[in-house]
Amino acid sequence: MYERTSAPCRAPRGGGLLERAIGFALTSVQTVTPQMLPRRTPCASWDLEMLLLHLRDSLTALSEGASLGRVGVEPAPLVREEDPVSAVRVSAVRLLRVSGALGRVEIGDRRLAGDLMEAAGAIEVAVHGWDIAQASGERRPVPPGMAEELLRLCPLVVPEPRRPLFDEPVEPGPDADAGERLIAYLGRRPLR
């Protein structure tokens, strides 16, 4: 179903992939209302509010990586917000202000090249943008060009073993487009 290749592959420099992923996620967040927050999401044990708070925290961690050169290892407990949609927007804007500055980032006792951190962030932000779109009823797909780029980067940044960050890949179907293949690679069932 999915092949790991031994061919060298580097994360792209520039190109705005993280910025495009943020734009996609912000578009997905646009239609979320307070009444939707208890809805289930493609993330098995999270409702929409928890997913938004997780995305806020992911965006904040990426901002820390860009501005401080380090990211905390231990995830902070999800802190409830009066308006989680606004919290995502604020965190996204903060990240956009510093996103071009990602250099080497320390994560615990490890160092990660800034381009790989940016690739991991783009995957995280895009897939959660998709999750939000599904939970809100918008059913917006990941844009095909962005999905192709993210699929090429997944083998570089999706850890093995995948749990607890991602589920195992699922079969995307024979006529799946790039967005559906990306979602399936990250353990979500494409909608058909």
C-alpha cells in the first residue's frame, strides 16, 4: 500500500508549505460555531473543542521553535479557552509572523533541522485542518498540490512506531486523489 523509499529526500526550503497549511486550517476553522464544539472528530477520542485546543498548542509549539529555537518535550495539558476558534487564529498569526525563521530546533535532547520541523508542522496543521472541516460538516479536502507535497514529506517526519501521534495507515481506495491518500496515510478514513 505505502512504500518507504531509501532514496534521499529533503524537506523543501521556502515554498510556503507551512503557510499554505495554516491557510487551509484557518479556512476550515472559519465555519466553526460554539454549538459545534461537542461534535466528534476523525481523531477518535477528541471532540471538536479538544481538537481546536490541540491545534492551538501545536501552532504555539511551532512558534516557540521558530522564535526560541526549542520546543518543550512534555505536552502541556489542554487548557480550555472561552473561544477556541479565536485561540487558533491568534496562534496561527503568531506562527505566520515567525515561520520563515525556523532554524535548528531543540526538542528535548535532540536537534531537528528547521526545514524538517516546518515539514512536520505543515503535516500536523493540514491534517488537523482536514479533521476540523470534517467535524464542522464542510468536508473540505486537502488541496491536491499541497497534499502531494505533504505525502512526499511524510516518510521523513512521521515516526515509527506511529502511536500515539498517528494511527496506522488505512487503504485509501484505488481511485483516491492525493488528499485522500494523505489522510489515509495518516490513519484517517477518506470520505467517499
